[in-house]
Amino acid sequence: MPSLLAMDKSLAPRRVVIVDDSPAFLEAAARLVSILPGCVLAGAWPAPHEAEILIAGGGADVALVDFGLAQGRGLEVARRLMAADSRLAVIMLSL
């Protein structure tokens, strides 16, 4: 089975957006995504509004979203992001 990080070299890099209200996690996740093969950091924000604008414009392939974002409304945020772009893959995170 191929690695989750393996990627066909002919494909464009996956554009990743991170939405998390923890500054420390946001910074660490942004650094990690920026060094992952086949990924490029499209943005990292503590609030979902900027991510929604970028995603609605087709500027991301994957969104990492904090489940506990915005006082426990991370799932609602994920739904809005997916509604903005049905091709978007959303990965929910929880600590």
C-alpha cells in the first residue's frame, strides 16, 4: 500500500489550509505542512472567515480544522468549508 504522503510527481501539490484557534498549534502545523512532500501551505488562520474566502475561490485542496474551534463549532465550520468547495477534503483535528 502506498504511503499517504506518496504522490504522483505529475500532479500539482496539495494546497492545505489550517484553521485552529491555538497559536502554538497553528504555527507547528503550518511548519509541518510546509515541509511535507506534495503539499504547499495555502494559509493558516485562527478564525474561519479567511479560510472560507480562500476556499470559495478554489484556493485549497485540503483543510485541517480544529473540532473545538469557535467555542465547539468546528464541525459547523467544516460544513461551511465543504459547502464552499465540494472537492475540498476536510480533516478534523482534536486535542
